[in-house]
Amino acid sequence: MSAEPGSTFQSLPVPDADTAPFWEACAEGQLVFQRCAGCGTLRFPPAPVCHRCRSWEYAWEPQDGRGQVYSWVVVEHPIPPSIADEVPYVSALVELDCGVRMPARLVDVGADDMTAGMAVSVRFLHTAPGVALPVFAPDGHQAAPQAPPTGDR
Amino acid sequence: MSDEFSGRSAITGIGQTEYTRDSGKSVAHLAAESCANAVADAGVDPVEVDGIVTFGVNDTVFPRAVATQLGMTELGFQQYIHGGGESSVMSIGLAGMAVATGMARHVLVFRALNGRSGHRLGGSDAEQALSEGHDDEQFTLPAGLISPAQRMALAAKRHMIRYGTTTRDYAAVAVTFREHAQLNDRALMRKPMTIEDHQASRMIVDPFRLFDICQENDGACAVLVSRADEASSLRHAPVFVLAAGQASRPRPGYAWEFYTSEDDIADDYSGVLAPQLWKQARLGPDDVDVVSLYDCFTAAVISQLEGFGFAPRGEGGAFVSDGGIRRDGAKPVNTQGGMLSEAYIHGINGVLELVRQLRGDAGERQVPGASVGLASGFANTTGCGLVVGR
């Protein structure tokens, strides 16, 4: 997939020492997260240390990129005005089956067809030489209903 | 813990500038004007003010510049907090800590910005920012989540998914605060609004319409926080700081990048913060007479009502739709119109209204017998609160 000029897809991530492996994997069409070597927790966004056990050791692990729509918005007013041709577009918080949540654009789905818990999987959108962004598209079937959240405060 | 702080400081002066869409003044001018007014309101000589605090997101002036301009020759305690809702009223808590510990006698707290004529937080000058995503923005900008409204709407949508909150509940928030603003000459947005007006307003980022999003404007607000044992000798009856605090859901992330949260993001910081505030202040939600909730968005009012215990979990929308937050309702909120209708001075204008209410100076807006108030600062998974009382 390639992006149109002037689109929000032209927002280029500026990798740093923590995130460079994530973006390099995206450029190769692969979603990777850090798996903590101390306790096995998978984490996102990339971080130097594990939030569960404070281990500084980890390995980047490929993911199948399948998940559900946890929440979504439909952007109708273009910010900035120069991306007027892009709207409306859908931005979502995807909860991957591996337990990590990540924000991403949703593609190949109409705003009116969005449902909570919709099954989606990752695609990679090539926006510039050596740069690809993870986006999600529907899998074509509805996932099982999410269990109600616990631990309410 | 609570004995070290509660009641040991008081708000003794309040000041502000006119709220406009184009002040024609520098931010430094706005800051100095609001601070000078607060000091005069307290009846304190600026030479006696030995502390100054502000907060902002690179859009306000350095506090010691204001101190210099006001002739604060004994300046000691000085802090510039980077942040918005997550720290807003905590800036007053910080000033309270300084005076309660004896590090300072009188501390000015201000928020000054040309938020409409200058840098706009809402993102309409996002062209530059859009091209590159640094730090945490490298995950949000490419996802098309550029403005605070777009990001906050993701959490609000969760509240709708989980609890059935509707945009008509949002409308009730906006309509209530617009009604409150009718009695406030300082309010910028006073044109009467109905539920239907709200529902017909332009969709910005579904589920947020234009009337769900607070305005941007120019202006400044300031308070003077003084040691409690000196407060009683000043011009007004003191409004004591009974509690202050900040809290977060687990793994709050940055201000709006709450995808790090391990919780359901439908519920905001307030449920975590509330017990700390009530314990410090030695009172509960039923004791609060008047409230200033950080209303950057209508949805934020609903989730904060629930977290602070003014409405049952998931029923904040119904509470508002049933009239609960009206000036004559069970729990008056944003009696001067809030940020949605008065002005967007990042929560400090809401504190000024609480002080007026507790002093008995709110005129037609007065909540009879108001003696305990709560003000909040909201950044979804993180935020702050302030309890004040007579």
C-alpha cells in the first residue's frame, strides 16, 4: 500500500534508540513488540525497561497483528486544514490478541460500519522510502464479545 | 499525612484579566495584570510575596519575569510546571505546600496565555507538527490522532460503549453550562443553547461535536495563596485549602497517549484521586456544595462526576440529563459557565468561581450557603484536584 501526498500518512515517525527496531520491522512488513526477558510481559510502546519487573533485558518478537477494535473515532474536521481530502477517516485503539493496545488508522472500512470489538488485523502502509506505518483492516468476521472489564474503581 | 497540609494555607486573593479572543497584549502583560489584581485583592504588598508558580505547555511566561515586573524583591519559591489539565489546580496545591511548610509566606499562582490569538492548543496550527512525530507522537500522529479532541474522544467513546452514555448527555452538559454563563458578564459564550442546537452543531471528531469542545481564548487568572495564620488579617475571609492531590490510572502514559493504560479507559483519574482528597479534607462527596470540573470536553464532566462520587459509575450522563449539575441542582457544577462557556484558562478560572462562591460574592450565581468546593484538572488517565472550604 502507498500513501497519497499530503495525507496524514505523511506523518513520519522519528525513531529513537528505543523505537528504531519497531520501525525497521514495520518497513519490512512485520509487527514486533518487546518480550521482557525477566517476566515474559509483552509491551508497547517500546521502552527500555519492563514496567512489570524492571528488567532491562528483552527480545523483539514478531506478532501476528490480529486484534479487536477497543475504541474508535471518526475524524471529520481536518486538522490541519491541508488534509481536507483525507476526512472522514477512522482512528482506533486496537487491542491485539496478545494483550497490547495500540493506536492506528483503520482502512477498508466505512465509518458507518464500525462496531466495538470488530476483528481487525495489521497491514503496512508504505509512506516513504524505507518507512511503513502499521494500519488495521477488518478481518471480515465479528470477534467474540469482549468480557466485561473488572477491577472497577 | 493529612495533618501536615490540610487547612494550613488559604486563597486570600484572586485576579484576572478580561477574557477575549484577541487580547492585543503580550502574555507577560496578561500574567502581570492578573497577578497584580490578585495581590491587590488580598491587600498584600508585592514585596511580601515570596513565591510564584505557573503551569503551561510552552505558551506562558516564566514566573520570575512576572515577579520582576511586579517588584517582588524577596522572591524565593518559583516553579514552572509543564502541563495542562494534569497539573492545573495542583499548581495551587504546590503553592499551598510551600506556605504550609514555611518555605514561603505568600505564593502567587497564575495561568496566562494568548490561547486564541497565539499558539492554539487545539491543533489548528498543526502543520509543522504533522510532518514529524517525535517521542510519543511517533505513534499518535501517524495514527491520525493529532489534536487533543481527537485523542480524548477515543476515551469518551469507550464510556459510551461500556455504559451507554449518549451525545444527548453531552448536550445536557453544554446546555447547562451555557445557561450558567447567562449570569456571568465575563463569559465569552453566552448565546442561549438548546439540546437541539448542540445536536445540530458540526461534528468535529465523532462522537465530539463543536459544542462538546471548550473554546480557546486569551486571558489570565491568578490566585494568591497565603499561610493560614496570616490569612485572617487580609481583606477577605480566607478560603482554606483543605486538600490537594494528583492521581493516575495504572500506566497513564503521556497526557493523551493513554493506550499505555492497562485499565478500561472509560474511567478517568478521578476515581483514584477522590479517596485521597476526601481523606485529607476529612469530608466526603456529599459535603461538597459547589464544584468546578475541568471541562475541556463535555464527556470529561461525565466521567469526573462518576469518579468523584457525585453520580454512580456509568450514570454520570443520566445525572446531568436529569438536571443534577444545574446551579439549583443536587451538585452545582461550573456555575460561571466553565471552560465550555466562560473561558479556557486551564481550570484556574474555575477556581476563581469557587472562591467567589465561598466568599458569598457570586451575586446572582450564588449557591446559598456554599462553604466547601472542589476544583479539578483533567487529562483523562491522569489529573488533579483541590478541595477548598470556609
